[in-house]
Amino acid sequence: MRWIREFSEKHGQENLVRLEATGLTFRAFLDEVSVAPFIAEKRLVFVAGIPRFSKEEVQSLTHHMHPACIAVFMDPKPDKRLSGWKELQKLATAKDFPRIRGKALDAWITEELQTLGATMSPSAQSELLASVGEDQDLLRSELRKLAVFAGTRTIEQSDIRLLVIPSGDQEIWMLLNLIAAGKEKQAVRVAQTLMDRGTAPMQLWGMLLWMLENIGTTTAAVSEKQTNPQKIAQMGVPFGSVRTLLPLAQRISPQKLRSFLDQIIRDDIDLKTGGYRATAEAPEEIEALIDRLILGCGALTILQSPSIIPPCSSCLRFRTSVRVPAVPHVSSCDPHR
């Protein structure tokens, strides 16, 4: 968010703390809001979600919070049954930030384009909104990128498809389409862009596991001579995913898939039991695992025995500092390409 970035620039990154409400204890929260800013006027503690604090704990915040510390809770759908939430409303300033839609959003996009000295075709604007959604921060960022790319010409629909990374639920569909098309190296780059734009690595990992589950179900159906999309959809795979995955599933070796699934299951268990680090401060290990999962899906489409080669150049995060298991890396990338 722009205002968080501006706060960090003014008061320093060391005075900006991001927390997840899920699993957050009151003691851990107090440790962050009771300290003074470090060589700055303000300290910001940003909490995604509403923690499950008791009524008494929330009431005690007025006695424990440092006066120069600002705590911000953001939740689009707070659980209003929580006693802590009810008490928080009495102590905090609540603000609602509804997104602009329809003609108001169209007018805002036109103003942004005028500021940038750019123009956009109606079909391109529809494609942009379908890909990014109504988040104005994301739209502003994409408009700037598109304006630079297009220069003096009108931004067209083809520019949106080339440059814009989908957001929200469409993220996983784009990765799925790339992997199904055998473009796993491009999928790795898209995954990195999504994380750079704020998608949490653990969230992306969960999306990829869901995708892999659909790949496995579709491949199992194909191995049983079932290629009717409607029949496969009845097994729990979304109908749209079935149509995308069928050509891929018909090229996958079930034996390779079982071996690959065994590895991913071990990785997932290690992630959730402390075998790998997956923190905001040290995301390298989970990012490396995400790369390996995507590239591994691509390797499954090879009909002949895959070559055992080092990580490809598009997967630069496989570094010696990352504690990914020392096993041969199976890649579909041509090392001489």
C-alpha cells in the first residue's frame, strides 16, 4: 500500500512492523506496540486481520501502548461476534474505505492516463480491469508501466496481455495455464513477480498445492481412460481447470507424478514442522521450494527420461545459502539453450 511505503520512507523500515492476526498472541503484540520508535517520531504496527484478543486484553492496551506507536488493524470482513472486536471499536477510530466502481472508476482511470500523458482503448481498459480488479494502487502501478511501454501510441488489449500480471484469484489460473502450456520458466518469473507485489509465499505455496492436486486427479482420471471433462469435474476438479489440464495430463507419466508428489508432500511437512524457514525475514527457502514445484511440474511433461542438470538460469534463487535438500534437480530446461 502506498501509505505504508511512504511511512517507511519517512520513519524508516525499522519502525514498520507487519503482523498476521492468525496465531498472534497478546503478549507478542504487546512486545511490538509497547516500545518507542527507533530514532523517529512514529512507529507503525500493521496487523492483517483482527486477532482473537479478549475484552480485558483489549482494554489494557491504553495502559501498555507507547504514545508514539500506531496500531492499525485491517480486515475486510471482521468477525463481529468477538468480544475483543467489540471492545476495539470503542477504543479505536474505525474507517471504511469502499472501492470506487463503475463510472467513477472509469473516470479515475481516465484522469490517471491524462496525468501520464497516455491513452487507452476501451477493450484494453476492460482487459485491465478483468486482470487487476478494482484495487486503485494496483491499477495505478500497472497504468504507469503500460504508459512507459506504449510511449506515444494508444495502449491496446495486446499490451495488457503481455505486461499485466493478474491479481486475486486469477493468479493461480495464469500459473496453471503457463505450466499446462509447457512454459514453466515463465511461470517461475510470474511467481516471483506475484511475491514481489505482495503475495505471501505461503499463500502462493497453498495455491500451487491446490493446482497440483487438480493435476493429480486429472492425470489419474486419464490413466483410467476417462477424458470426459464433465465426469472429471465430478471428481472435484473445477470444470475450467479440467479443460486446461487434460492435454497436460495426457502427457504425464503416472510413475513420475507419484515420485514428484512424494517429494512435494515431504516438502510441505517440513515447511509446517520447522524443517524449512518460511518467514518474511527469511523467505529464500520457501521461494526455492516454489521454484522447484513449478519446474518439477514442467519436467513431468517430458516424454523421454529427463536429464539431471543443475537448476536452470531462470531459477536463480536456488543458492547454496538455501537449505533445499541436496537431491538432483530435474528440470525441463535445455542447459544449452
